[in-house]
Amino acid sequence: MNDLLLIRNGTVLDGRPDATPRRADVLVRGDRILRIGNGLRCESAMTLDARGCMVAPGFIDVHAHSDETALLDPSAQGRVHEGVTTELSGNCGYSLFPMAGPGMEERRRALLEQGIEVNWSTAAEYFDRIRSIGTAINRGFFVGHGALRAAVVGEAARPARPRELRRMENLLAESLEQGALGLSSGLIYPPGVFAPTDEIIALCRTTARFGRPYVTHIRGEGRPLLGAIREAIRIARSAAVRLQVSHVKVFGPENWWKFDRLEKILMEARAGGVDLAADRYPYVASSTGLSSVFPAWLMVGGRERALKRLRDPRTRRRLKMEALRLNRRADSWDAVVVASARGAAREFEGLSVAAVAERLNVEPVEAACEILAMSDLDTSAIFFDMSDEHLERIYRWPFVFVGSDSASRSLAGPTAVGRPHPRTFGTFGRFLSEYVMRRRLMPLAEGIARITSLPAQRFGLKDRGLLRPGAYADVTVFVPDEYRDRATYEKPFNLTAGVRHLIVNGQLVIRDGRRTRRLPGRMLQPE
């Protein structure tokens, strides 16, 4: 097999934020870049014409949720057509390792329902499972605080006891030793929501000992926003750990006034020595489980107990009262759209909760209960509750990267289900085409750096994110005038247009706009 590849006649942006576009050829040998220069010749190399194209490092999705889909569909069709060569999963406190303890059986059952049979318990065993299947792109994973808690404390609504905390620290250290990129938390989701700040600080001290970051979905992005961001900064300071704020946002128009204060808190923390960065997807709607509209105590003890609460009339009344306090705006239910649901609730996909309520002839909060009960709590929703002005300002912050906050999917097969958020297929196309090239929030070189070299440096991905001799040959070749997202909220299963060639570890995954079906991706570990 020929291990030489020559990309000719392209315009190179090498991933540095201050890079100047230049006409150059790129010669690849094996999995590394050999040379970059003008007029390169190599008769034995496979030659790709990049005339009219930008040649950039492969894009890095710093906030993905492909923990399951990596096992179901190694092709990552949506990602590769965006030009993504690396994605980082295990975010928001959710990872598929360690797989142990009181919560294990319920997790096994839930995965089996998706067609995934669990034959691993540790990070190393999970990584081996992915290697055995293959992957079109490089993958890295954080260890989730929720997974650690489920393995030791279960779904109990209480702090970890001293012996339990030591066990969590040991499991965390084991996962980091085996190559997990850092620790993530999801402090609005059970079981992470039940953890006090000191528990997170203790785990972050272990994380810091390994030189890895703490990546957090903070404890609230609406009413509790300012206290939640201060808590994250306190954790980072106390544990001397690098902090990554996931999908930074202000949720809900009634909270938009807090944005200036959020910005001030972040800037002051960075000026005061906190090693802080963030990420954001280029949309003003979020997506998460519909159960998030209800108080956290709904999920105490796991799914079966939660379903019993939903089906008990007295408990349901209490749930509805508290949900109404959490969602005070009269129009808030119009802004919540069912994205995907299981079982009989699938008929509601694409409808707002308000529209479902009208169909069922009940109040919206009752409709939300019915949707969750009908789907055995397996319903995700899209929430239209953010400001585009805020999004522009967030992208002007130089420490913000781009993350899809979604799972890699394809147009057919086991991942082609539901009506997911368009960020699943369009994040990078939308970021570059809309916010960088059209709105000009930053120079193109900086926009490329935000999705290549800067996140690679941040997460310890050695020899990734730059086009230079000796670096891994992860290369995206795209046509700037054609590169754009095509996924919409109504029709999310549309691939991003404009990627002509995609190279992962020196092998073509896309050639002339078509997938080659190769699986050259690798499991990445920090170096």
C-alpha cells in the first residue's frame, strides 16, 4: 500500500491563530506530515488536487457525546463531512466507565436496549472495545463524575461518605492512568446534582495531580447561573486544576440580564490566575433530556423509582407544581420541542410541549409528564431560550472553542433516529461559514485555530491541531465558498457541504466529497 500522499495547489492555513494563508503543497508519509512547501514533487505519491480549497488541520470537537454512538456506528458520517477528525466525549459527567457498583445493572439494561452489550468495566477495557470496532475519527474521553458516583454511591441524594469518596478518587485515578483526558461533571443531572462542592474539589485535586483538566456543565445556566459559575471557579482555585466551562450560556430570556455579570466574573477569574477556558455550539437553542424541566428529586434512586413517582397522582401533582416554579414564563412550553422519544411517545417528535398539550387536551406541564411516562423517561428536547447577541459576544472571547454537544450520527443505520438538534450535523459548518466568514467575528486563521491547534494544546493532544512536518496527518481540505451547514431544526439529517478531502492519520476518509469507509481513527491519550 502506498503510504505517500501529496496535496497540491491548495491554500494552507496551518492552525496558528496568526497564520497567513499561503499557497503550498503538503506531503504526507504514513501517518505524519513529511513536508510543506511550494512545488513539491513525488512521483510515487497519490496526488490530490486542492485547487480552490483551503487546507487546514482536522477540526476538533471538544464537547461531544458519542459514548454510545462510537459503539453503534464507527463511520461518524456527520462528523467527517464537517471536517472533524477528532472528538472528545465523556462530557457533562456522563461516561461509560467505570462500569461498576450499585448503578451498573440499570446502566447495562439501558445500553442493551440500544443494542450495546456491556463487556467492559474500566476505561482501558472500554477503549479496547472501540478499537476492536474501529473508528473513522480520533476519539478521546473524559471520565464522568456521574459515572464515578453511580459506581460508588448509586443514585442516592446525599454526599459521598469518606470511604466512598476515597473509592471514587481511586476509580478516577485508575481511569486517568488508563488514558482518560480529565474529569467531567454534570451538576444539573442526577447523580451529580447531589454532590456538594467539597466532593468535586477532592476529585479535582486527583485530576490536577495528573495534569488533566476539569470540564464542567455547571450547576445551573439560568436562575442559578452566577452562583454556579462562581462555584466552578472556586473548585478550580481550591484544587489548582485547569477549568473548562462547557457550552457557556445564559439560559432563558428572564435571565439574559446576567450576561454582563457572567462575562465580568470569567474575565476577573482569568486575570486572577485561574486557568479557564470554555466552549460553545453556534446555535441559540440547547438540547437535553426533557426530565430536566422537573426537580432533581424525580430521579433519586434511578429510572424505575422515577417512573413510579410520575405515575403516582399525589407525587405527580407535587412534580408539576415544582416544574411550574422552575418554568415560570407562560410561553416557555412553546420553546420546548420534543427531539427524540422512545415507544409510544415517538409520535410527538418535532412537536412543542405546548402542541402536545393541545393534542392531549391537558395543561403543558401535564403533557410533559405524559411524554416522559410514555417514553420510560427516554425523551430529549430542544429548548429555544438563548440570545444570538450573547452568542456573538461569547465567540469574541479568545478562550472559547467549539463543541457540538451532540453524538456523532449517520444518515442511515442505528444512529439515524429521532429528530436531533441540527448541531449534530452542522456545528462546524455553521461556526465557520456564519460566525467567522460571514459575520467576521474573527479572522479566518483565528477561527481555524479555535477548532484545531488551541483545543489540541488545551487537552494535551500532542502533534495534533497543526500542519507542520512531524505532526500527525489529520487534514481537512474544504472549499470556502461552498462550506456551510445544511442541517435545520425541521430537517436535521443533512450533511455539511464543502469538504472535498478528509485525511485522518494519513488515510483518506473522504476523497472528492465521498467517504472511503476507512476507519483509521485512534484512541487519543494526553501526552
